[in-house]
Amino acid sequence: MITIRVIYSSNGNPAKDKRVSAETKSYSKDQYTNSQGDVDFDLTPGDGQVWVDGTVVHRGYLEGRVSVYI
């Protein structure tokens, strides 16, 4: 499992209710962040991309917890 945490860069607060997409070669799914700015994806660690509300915010290896700033 990989957890994506979405954080507002302007104030460091978690971003709730944001649509997050995670994609690897064999996986693609959209989910919404919870009140802590987190969303869990059941995917195997590997190279991939993360989008928040349609904008790419991370390209690279996905593993464990990945924090992204918007």
C-alpha cells in the first residue's frame, strides 16, 4: 500500500477532498483525500505518477508515504 499525503504549500495544512490519481505501468485509480490530506492506494511500489485535481505533482518512484505539495 502507498499513502499519498496532499499538503497546501502556502500554509502546510492538509488538503482534504482533493481528487488524487496514481498511475504505474499496471495500475491507475482516482480517489479523494480524507480530512488529514491522505489517500491510500493498493499498489506495488514502483515508478509512477501522481496527479492532484488533474495536475501532475509527482513523477518517480512511489513507495510507502509520498507527500506532495499543491
